[in-house]
Amino acid sequence: RSSDLDSTQGLLGVAKIKPDLLFAFGSAGSSGLKDAVSFSDDDGQYILYPVGRQIAIRHVETTEIYFIKQQNNVDRMTAVSVAPNRRYFAVCEMLALSPVAQVSVYEMKAPNFKRVRVLQYYESISKEFISVGFSSDAKFIVCLTGGPDYAVVVWDWYKNKPIASYTLNCPVNRISFNPGDAHQLCTTGPNHFRLWRVQESTLKPFPAFTNLKDKHFTDHAWTDDERIIGTCLEGEIYIVEQCVVKQIIDAGLQEKGIPIHTVKTFSKGFIVGGDDGLLALWERAEESELDGATLFDFNRLWHAGRSSAVTALSMSHTEDVLACSFKSNDIGICSLSNMYLNSEAELQFKFISTGFHAGPVTGLDVCMHRPLFVTCCRDDGTVRIWNYATKTCELARKFVGDAPLSVAFHPSGYYLVVGFVDKLRVFHILHEELRLYREVGIKNAKDIKFSNGGHLFCASSGKQLTIFNSYTLDMVAILRGHANTIKDFTWSDGDKSLISVGLDGAMYEWKVEGFKRVRESVLRTSEYFCSTVTPNGTVITAGLDQGKPMIRQILENDEIRDFSAGGSRIVQLCTTPYFHRDQICFAATHAGSLRLYPSPLLSSNCDEYNIHSGAVTKLRLSVDGRYLFTCGEDGCIFIFEMRGLDLGRNGAVMMRSKRANQDFLDESTPDES
């Protein structure tokens, strides 16, 4: 399901044009956010998880998805919790310009997911909540702020009434209600594991646990009979009952020296998740076996299929489906049904969209003739090809020891150029693999782009551009002239020229015929980060001028018009195709927002939408201008449909031609198998 986004200003001249959020790939597993995945329904069919600055609720088997957008003043989300009755969920929010910790409560009712309460706490030095939890009847909410004070506040949230607060003044990472007593709380953290009583508008500590060792406690969870399971970074598990440590478990992950990061209890026992994608399950000991020292017996240890730390666990109400969030941003779903039928059954995970990027997305390109786009990530070493029509990942390849820096899609959609530290590599796209075709000796190519016709491609490396013939891979030209790093370059609509900009404040236009420099604009007080060119030849650039963010328009007669970019640097630009009646300049910022300016620029007025949690790294449009793609440092990818754009008569003809061309390509392409 698509989601309408609200802009912060709403000043765009063409008011009917609006980005409609269609889909997202990614999660917040690597951000350290608490409870990065939770089931949102009793049947285990939908999961709730943060992605960028949105909350996604997605079906685990299909691509059905809802988005709950955060308010425009929200800088990032810091914790999420779903009520035990799954009627509400809470999102802790770090506000951009307000000295207050905030939590918003939403109604778990599709499709609107109405925000029903906003709770704010002004008494803490910290301005963010790092942990949140509901009481078992969902009547109360408890929140924990970050350091240095680590303050606790308990609300009767429906009445927006705080009923208790207390300052711990020691590092704590998790707080929760006793499911059988809403006036009892538990906290864990480094060398900290305590029980508290909500009493007389404050918290009163229970006696310190007996037999408790100083450990770095990472998480805890309550069982139905009010025992507490505490997990440690050292791999040990502590079972506490009535302030007494009843059992210390040092088997399973501790035997392998694996830290434990999260724990989830259920009626038959509990599951813990640790480093290297390892999970372990303990079951309640049989009544006849209880000897006062053994409350839980080890059942199994298994690998999730990802060599990344498990950061969050959630279980469906029926206890037959387990969801895991990983530090690699992946989300895995595991069916536990076979385990109940056969204790020796192997447990396997199915990963949402076959996996996400584990770090900043460094490369993005969109295919011209097929509904595909490609991304790459240096941190996880992967190149992924996505289908934006079916909203699936069609192919993924991991490069071990040789991380990709950039990527470009040939317009035909049947081969890629990928930039690595030591060289460029050209790959044929087969049914289930990328097959290496040729290598080209260009180092550290931070950006690669095919010409619109596909007969040439250009790679930027440092201060020079290198042009290649796409079919013979012969070097055609080397373009030099920049005094500092080239940050962006753009082919003109008819491939007659190439525009480059760099940190030296220079904009150069190179004529493709002969590759001579035919135009330049150099302002040494400026630094350019990105550029685009309009159908009439106007160059739009963005960057810094005397240290201040700006967006600049350089007309064909070299007249320069500057406009303020506010407090955020614009790092990516693109414009709608020439055949659109409504010409729009899309801009992405280092703060993670998307802006829409009328083109040509008339003022600083724009519509702005908060999308990513971190800087946008790449911004691209589909060839018809209907779909917009953004990637960010948060590892997330967003797909938008531009609502209200008028293709015009030429655009409609082009779309019919594109569909006919695609049908021909699909019919004439031989079976790769």
C-alpha cells in the first residue's frame, strides 16, 4: 500500500505533484534501535519495523506494505514497542529542534494507523528515550532516557498523565513491566540488574539479587510465571525468581564464547540471539525433573543463515513463527511448527526480500528498458538487482575481499559495469548470476554512468573522467581539467555533451564530438557536490559557497543565479525528462530529506519530505520520470511514484514505444540456462 507524504513547506509552484511512497528495502537492525522488528498481528502474518524515518508494516509472504510516516520535526527513531494485545504500538522519537524526549502512541488499525497520543518528558538531561514498554493490559507505558541521567518515567498514557519518575544515574539499556504486576519494573545494563516498585510517584528498589555476579547485561524478558531471564555480553544467562538467582546457564552460546544480545520468552521456554547469527533455545524443565537448580533445559543451537549478530527477536501470538532482526539489517522469518512435531527438525530462516544492504548504499542506477534497478554497498560487498514492478530482489552477489564502489546499468538491462578499488569489471546479467566479461584498469571509480543511448559510459576517478565504448570497451577519451575531486557528472539528453562538477568550484561542459571543453564556470569560493542539466541546457548544481549550503543555476549564457539551500547541504540532483510538461528538479540532502523545486529555479521555495535516517547517497529517476529512487547511509532504498506529473503527448508515445521494445527484448532474448 502506498503512503502519502506531507511536505514541510508546501510551496512548490506545481502543487499537484507529490511523491507517493510505494515501497522500501531495508531496516534499522544496524542502528542499535531496541526491538527493531515485532509482529503486529496475532497470526504472525505482518511484521512492524523502522525503515529510514518511516515505520513499515509488511506481510511476511507478500509485498503488501503500509507506511506510517513520522512527523517532520522527528530527526530519528530510537525505540519501538508493540503492546501485548497488539492494539497499539509506541515509537520513541528524537526531535530535531526541541529539547524534549518524545514518544508517540499509534493505533494498530490499517490503513490509517492513527497517532492517538504524544507523550513528552522535559525533566531529563538526555533528549531521547532508548527503551519503551507497555504493561500487559496496555494501560501504562514506561520509558527510559539515555545518559547521563538515565531517567525513568511511567505514564497512564491514555490520560497523558505521568504517574512516576525516577533518575537511575547509571547505564541501563532495557526497562520492562512485570506482566503480572504493572507496578513492578525491571532494568538491566552493564553491571546492573534490578527490580523496582512504582510507589508514591517514584520508584522504590527491591533488594539486590542474591548470587548475582557483575556482568554486562544486554537484555531481559519475563516469563509467564514472573521469572526474569537476563542475558549477558559474556554469554551467560541468569534466571531470577523473587530476587534470587535460581539458575546460571553457561552452556550453548557461552561455550562458544558468543555474546548474547537479545532474549524472547514463550510458554515453553525462551530463545536467545547472539553474534554470528547464532540462536539457542531452552525449554522448561519437566515438573518431575525440577531439583531447585534446573529450571530450563537446553534444547538446541542453530544458525540463522547470516553471519551477523541477532539484535531483536519477536514471536507470533500462536508461538509458531519467529522473527529476527540482524545487525546486517536483514529480517528473517523462521517457522517453529516443525520443532513442535519433531524435536530433531531443522529450523530454517526465510529472509525478507532475500536480504538488505548492511551499510551505506554507494551505487544506484536504473535500467532504461526493463523495470530493474541496481545497487551496491561497499560495507557488505554486495551488488543487488531489484525489480520495482514486482518489488523483489532478482539477483544478489557478494564480492569477498573486493568491495564494490559504484555501479551502472546498461540501458538494455543485460549487463553492468561495477567499479572496484583496483579496476572496473563488466558483467553479463544471466538468470541467476553475474558472469564476468571483461576487466578495465581504472582504479577507485566512485561514479559510473552510461550515456542515454548506451553506446558510451563514463567513469570518474579523482580529478579525471574516462570515456569508454560500451561494446568494444576501448578507451575513447580522458577528460582532465578539474583541480580537485570530481563529485558528479551528467550526460545531456541527446548525449551531445557531458557536464562535470567538482570540489574546485568548477563546472565544465565537454562536447562529446571530439571531447573538447566548450563551456566553463569556475568560482573558487564554491564546492560542488552534484549537478543536473535541464532540457534547455541550464545546469543546476548544489554545494557550498563560502561555507554556506546553496543551489545554483547556471544558464546557457553563463548567467549565475544562487539560491539558499537552508541548513542542509544538497548532495544529489536530478530533473524530470524533457517530454514532461511539468519540469521538476529533485534534490536530496545530507540530512536525509527529499526536495522538489520547480525547474527552472525561481526561488528557494520547495516542498521537502523527510525520508532517510542519515544522508541520501544516491538519487535516480526512471526513464519515464514516473518513479523516483533514493538510497542512503542508513542502507535503505525507497521507491516513489510521482503523482500528478503530466507526461505530455511525446511522453505517452515514448511509453508505448518502451513497452513494445521491452516485449521485443523479452521475446528475442535466448534462455540463459
